[in-house]
Amino acid sequence: MSAPIDPQKVTIAFELPGYRIERSLGIARGIVVRSRSIVGNIGASFQTLFGGNITLYTSLCERARADAYERMVAQAAQLGANAIIGMRYDATEVTAGVTEVLCYGTAVRVTPVAAG
């Protein structure tokens, strides 16, 4: 079983301060496809009548992003990575009410830079 990746070693940057990239292991990705339930759509419809943040959709999006992130981290760990650089999110509407959320980044092996 692969060791988990420390969340502090996942970054949108292409370098990790204090670490040297020893090896790039390829792209790691996590994909989640979600649909809104009829109950959620009805609740969100009521929220849109009053304007502002539509909390039902916000929580759905947060869960989808978190799940995609966890899947990306798991795939990177399976590749032997201990860090991920260049992490990004993307979302695509597959069909009406069905959305794909993709989280991806470059899985890498890093070692601490010696202080000196």
C-alpha cells in the first residue's frame, strides 16, 4: 500500500519550496461525475427566488471537488509520488444536470533541500 501524500505537498505551483523534484511520475487525476437530485433542484429553485448564494449547489460542488481531489491524491500515491505539483480543477457539463469534475496534477517524488 502506498503512503498517503501530505496535503502540504500538493500545490498549484510548479515547484515546492524547500524540496527538490527527483522524478516526475506522470499525470495523476481524479474524476467525479455528479448529477443534481430532483429534491436538490427543487430546494435550489426556492433559494434562487431570494437570490444570493445557493447553498445546496455550493455543497454539491464542494463535495464533488473534494472527491475528485481525493481520487487524484490516491492515484498519485499509487504511482509512487509523495507530492503533486501544478494541481488544477476543471468541470464540464456532460449533459443537462450532469457535471464532470476533474482534478489533476503532476505526480512527483521530492526530497528536502539540505539547509546550508
